[in-house]
Amino acid sequence: MRAIRKRRAEPGLVLEEVPVPAPGPGEVLVRVEAASICGTDLHIRRWDEWSAERVTPPLTLGHELCGTVVALGSGVTSIGEGDYVSAESHVTCGVCFHCRTGKAHMCEQTRILGVDRDGGFADYVSIPASVAWQNDRAKLPPEIACLQEPFGNAVFATSTQNLAGRAVAVLGCGPVGLFTIAIARAFGAGRLLASDHVPFRLELARRLGADDVVDFAAVDDVRGWFVERNEGVGLGVVFEMSGALQAIQDAFAIARHGGNVVLFGIPARPATIDVAESLIFKNLTVTAVNGRAIWETWYTTRWLLEHGVVDLRPLISAELPLERFDEAFDLLESGEACKIVLRPSGASA
């Protein structure tokens, strides 16, 4: 089969022929129908400091995927051949304290598809049956079904807050930030403001429901811009979704006294915060969020998508066959695309 691989510890990826994996005990073999590219995949392609420390080549990338089960390993009873599934990318141990107390997303033994074991940028992938999520094909076509994994991150982040009628800011309009805007609008946010520095992303933010947007690189006083557009007061809920050091500082600055700040973006290096002035004296509630609640978030995600509460189609910039992966990655690196879906069987869109 074909697979997009990190062959060696160096920048770049290759498309090469590898054996079709045989599902082991408790695993299922999935014929991949769609797999979307994530920022993590860009890091691995660049071979930056994080990926060099975390990833061990050779490795097949891809953790946002869906497809059809075509073979079962021994002992599998929950999934059948022909089932149409997506994958929870976090393969947890199932026996640690967190797994046994309903908090598997905090499992310290987690292995991630496409990072710690072969992923879905391939014709086939073998995954544990325990991470397979059954879909209704009539309600979720492949290009949407594969997005449940990243969309669930935003569902989890927004679920930590009561957004109805609240003034909400989203800092960083990458895919998860844009997902957050769409969900906040669906959940009844009263005023919804967003910031980024890429015009393409800011336009998508408007399309998904932001009342106003700002290019933070084009204004001298970011805090002043947000406060001015919120009737002279800080925001009740601020989602920091970029990980940029300045955006993290801005998040605490634009939150009102007694407000809430949700940190989701991953900074490239340690961030410096004035704890007294930025948090304590403002009586802020700060929530740090990672991943998804397994499996609670998936049920909410499915409901939002199947019932049309949130439409992710505006965020799909292109659907491309595996052999055009370099084009897909370059487009994402340019900042002129949001989500690109790879289709192993080929796509013309």
C-alpha cells in the first residue's frame, strides 16, 4: 500500500510503498477514505525541535481519519467488517488511575496515532478497536467524519464554559480557533470577537459567526481594540488558541475582572506571566485544556455535526489524493488554507 512517511530524522516526507499492516489482537484494519492534515503533521514534516525529540522514524503520519473496517484481529467483538468508523487518536492504557476514573484523556501512557505509532496517511491503517468510533455514513460523509477528532478539541474547550449571552474572545484563528468560533456562536455567545494576523483566517472567522475581527499586527493596542468593541469593559470569556506568547499575555489583559481564560494553544517556549497583576488581582479563573474527554466529547461532537448545528464545510480548503501531499502541506504552510483532506482513493475537488 501507499503511505506518507517520515523515513529518516530530517526535514521532509516521502510517499512510499509499505506492506499492508495485519491487525493484531484487539485491532481492526481500516481502509482509509479521508484523513485531514493537522498542525502536528506540519511540525513533523519540518522536523523541528519538538518532533525531533518526540518522533522516532520510520513512521506513517496522520491522526485525523475515517474509513471502512475491512479485517478484524483476534478478540474483536465491538466492531464488524464493513463498519464506517473514525478514530480517537489517543490510544490510552486503560488501567491507570485516569483511565479507570473516566479521565482517559489524561492518561500518561497515551500513544498517539501518527506520532507514536503508524497513522492514517495511507491506504490502510491498523488501529485498536477500542479507539474506533462508529459513524452514520448518511449523516457524516468522509470529509466531515475525519474532522471529528480535531473538532472535538474545540468542543472540549468550549464545554468548560457557559457561553450563552457572554462576551467571548477567540485569540488565534487556526482550525481549532475557527471551530471554537462556530461552537461559541451555536452555543449563544452574546458578542464574539476574534484576532489573528492572516487575512484568510480572519475572513473565515467572520463567516463562522464572529461579530468583529482584528489583525493584531495592524493595531498598536490590542487590549484597547477588544475593550472598545465590548462597551468599554473586558471580555467575560477568552479562548487562547494560538500558543503565541503575545497572545497569551493579551488573553489575560483583555479578560474582565472575574472573567475566565481558557488556554489551549501550545507555546513554543515558556511564557512569562505576571501572576499577581494578570491573575490574582483580577480574580480570574484560568482553565488549561488539552485533547478531548474520551468518550463524552465525541457524543457532543457527533450531535453538533449530524444535526447541522455547526457546518464545517467552509473550513475544508481542498481535498487531494495522497500523491499530492507536498502540495497540500505547502498550501497549509502558506497560511492560505484551513483544513485539507487527503483522499487515498483520489479526489478532484
